Amino acid sequence: MLPLMYRPFGYAMVIAALISAPMIVITIVSLSKLVMAAATSLIQSKRSQSVLYVVIILVFILVANAP
């Protein structure tokens, strides 16, 4: 529904919004995987890794939503 907000600005803006949304998700996932791979070498237990994964993804979401 978000791309429909840009409809008054023209079709180019709608297309840009549709393309940029998946690119943002891909970037967040790639960056979180990079940080997780770096931090996983320091953490040995599977439970700690799972907690770390959740924390890292939440941090990226919070940073992305910050004004």
C-alpha cells in the first residue's frame, strides 16, 4: 500500500518505490549476515548465536526507522 502514496507524483515515483522496498530488505539482510558472521566467530553456543541474530536484526530495524 505504501507505493500508492506516491501515485500523485507520477508513475516513475511508484516504480522507484516498488524497486527500492525490496532493495532495502536485501541490504538489511546482507548487513545483518555480515555482522552475524563476524560475531559468530566469537560466540560458541547455538543459544547465544540465536539471541545474537534476533538482537542484530532488531537493531538494524530500529536504526532504519530512526528519524
